[in-house]
Amino acid sequence: MRPLTLLLAFAPLIIFSVLARLLPSGLIGTSALAAAVIVFMAGLTSRPIWPPKLLSICWLVLLAPIAILGFTLGRGGDSWLATWGGAGIGLAVGLVILALIPVRPFTEQFAREFTHRAYWSSPIFRQVNRVVSTGWGVAILAVGVSRVSAAAIAQSTSRHLPDLVLDLVIPVAIILGALKFSHSCYRSIQ
């Protein structure tokens, strides 16, 4: 599986996170809705269309309430949602990914697009996808912890360096590490 495929699977998190930080807090509903629409449109254009990928369903389930709350809350609630919803969504997604591993690792659906059907039930295929999904679950959970920490620190200080490090540098390093890890796992079975 190509690393870009996995990176694109997390595009809604990236889009929502960036928009939540760049747009005024009054537009948090718009940023969540934009990310949810992108997930929906990507699902319509991917092959096979059905069944939808578990991660896409997760994005829609998490982003739809944020969009609704963003459009219905007043300015104070919307600001809170922009700060903590944007940071906390990584925690939720990481936990969902980890919870789904015994049922069906999220990477398995992506790996099936690049693997011959004869290998889908092999123990190696299943094990590699459990390992890679665990790596991504832990990575996204760590990104969530880093971003929540950044939000907490930003509330109590006017310094921008801790926010920059915890909200950007560390998450990018974690994602790059997860991409490298998944690439090495998939290369090990080729």
C-alpha cells in the first residue's frame, strides 16, 4: 500500500484541524462541514463504493455533530468547540482505530485495494494490518494528546512556541513516523 493512500485517509482530520485554526471561531461548523463533505465525496469516487470504509464512517460520525454544534452554539460555545473539538478529534479517532482492531483493522480495507483477493484471509495479511492499524491508532492518539496539550497551554500563556511545537511540529513528526512505520511493515511482506 502506498503511504499517500494512508495519508489521504486522514485528510479530513488535517483539513478540519487546519480550518479550525485558520478560520475565525464562528466558522467551526463550516470547517467541520467542509471536511465531512470531502469525506462523503471521496467515498463516492473511491472503488469499491460499498461498503464504505470504516474510517470514512468515523469521520462523518465525528464531524457531523461538530458541524451541527458549530452552527447552533453561540459565539462562546463555538470558540470553545474550535479550541477543544479541533484538538480532541484526534483523541476520538485514535481510540476508534484502536477499538476496531479486533473487529477489522482500518488499514485492511485500504490494503485490499492493492492486494490480490487470494491473500485477504491469510494470517500474514491480517497480522500486518493489525500491526499497522495499531501503529496508526497510537500515532493519531498521540497527535490528539499533543494537540490537547497545546490547547491547554495556549489557554494559560501568551507564548506561541509551546503551541507551535505541540500543535504542529510534534504532530507532523508523529505522522511522518507512522508513514515510515507502515511503509516498512508493508515492504516486509513483499
